Amino acid sequence: MRSFIPLLCLVIFLSCENKNKQQEPSSDFSGTSLLVLGTLQDGGSPHIGCNNDCCKSLFQNPDHERKVVSLGIIDPQSQQTFLIEAGPDLPSQFKELKEKSGFKTSENPDAVFITHAHIGHYSGLMYLGREAMNAKAQVVYSMPRMKSFLETNGPWNQLVRLNNIQLRTLKADSEIVLSPQLKIKAFLVPHRDEYSETVGFIISGPNKKALFIPDIDKWEKWERGIVDEIKKVDYAFIDATFFDAKEIQGKNIKEIPHPFVVESMELFKDLSPKEKNKIFFIHFNHTNPLLRKESVESKRVEESGFHTAKIHQQVVL
Ligand SMILES: [Zn+2]
Ligand SMILES: [Zn+2]
Ligand SMILES: [Zn+2]
């Protein structure tokens, strides 16, 4: 009898191990994948002039995980990488994208895609100029108004003149084929469009699609329904600038009309667990409690079936 006990334990151990393996999310990134390179709102964190608890200690002890919003795309089959957004953390985001790809020898991605002309989304282009990288014809895709903004305003027009960047035009709702297994499509969203249009992107890999909307006015102002759009994709990285109205006390909501996370969760509350599981909140203002994993708000998001995007997170496309 005694000799059977270790054998029985081994059988139980092996079956438990198998079970655990099945429950683990896929971590095979040998195919096309999306990489989160930054999750913060344009101003980053610590935020200039902030004396509150959210940033106070970060001026002395910066948190290197806090980078302004950006996504990378890695496509090993075609040996290409792409960057979405060129924000103030561009240098480390170029580096992480190159390192994570494992195949890239050039420091530059094959193209950069820009959603709009707010500092967290394009100001990093400055690093491609003469004072820094002096890049050679870095391909940059943007919408027509954004393109003409870059072409006709200094210092950006110097990047064009010196061929540090090579601008290409995006057309709303028109798919760009980046490789046989990778496509990207821009679509217009309502936002404060002082200098450019604002777009979101749908990135389509060989098996899965991701939606990316870092900045948008309230969902009701969009001609499309976010719930329907989520149903068409496998991942949805969406605007979570503010968790709720508490963060904008003393400011005019008309000037910053993002959907609050609490409003989005209310809108998505009747979605099935499978649909909820696609949603990753991103683009956090420095005041947003979702920046702290252990906050009650972070727990509330996860317990409700949604996620907060995490820097370095990678998903299969
Ligand atoms: Zn932004
Ligand atoms: Zn702060
Ligand atoms: Zn913006």
C-alpha cells in the first residue's frame, strides 16, 4: 500500500499542473503582438506643478513605469515594428520596442502613427531632429490636418525639411496594409481639435483585432457606439483619463470632457464577461487612482470584469 501513496501524489500533482497550465493566458509572442509602452495622460506623472499625494514623492523618486501613452506593434514574420503615438517618453519607448522585438537591428520602428496634435501624442517627434537622433526619413503617418500642422509650423517643419521624418497621410476608415498579416485603420473621434483631427486605431493581426482610443469626448458625442465597436474586436484600449468627477474639482468639465471610468463601466455593465474581458482602460491622468494597483478603484475595475492597461503588457494579435 505504502508504495502507491507517492504514485497517487504524483498523479494528483501532474493533473493539477495540467489544469493550471490550461488556465494560464497565452504567452506565445512569436507571432504578431501588441505591446503597451505607456499608460499615462499627456502630462505624465509626476505632473508639473502638482503638490498633491499623487505626485509629491515622485519628484524625488520617479517611477520608471509611469510613461505617457503609447502602443508598440511587433510583427516578427515581416521583421517590422510600429509605434503608435510619439509622446515625451519616445526615447525609452523606441528602445523597449526594439529590445522586445528580438529581431530589430535599427533603433527606429518601421513607422510611427499619431492620433492627434496634443503633447502626449506627437511632441516626442522632437527627438528625431538634429539636436538628438537626427533620424533618416522616419516614416510618420497622420491625418491630413495633422500632417499640414507639422509641415507648416516650426520646429516640426524642420524635421520635414531635413528629411528626419517622412510624412504619410492617413485616410479615415481606410485600411493600410503593413504586412500580409498586419493592417491598421484610423477612424475619427470627437475631441478638442485645435490643431488636428483626432483618430483612434484598429490594429488587425492574423487572428485578433485591437481597438485604441486614448482620447475622446464623452461616448455620446461619437457617431458610433462604443459597445458595438468593442464587439467587433478582441481588445479595446480606451480613454480612462479620469476615474470620476472628483479628480476635476474646480475645473470646467467642458474643457476636458473625457468619459469617466465610472461612466464607461456603467455603459458596459450589461456586457457578457467575455466582452468585458476585452476592455483595458488606458491614458490615466496623474490624479487617477487606477495608477495604483492596490487602490479600491483598481480592485473595483478588476472585480467588475474589466482591466487596467499595464506598461510592458503584451497581447497576441
Ligand atoms: Zn492625450
Ligand atoms: Zn499629481
Ligand atoms: Zn488629446
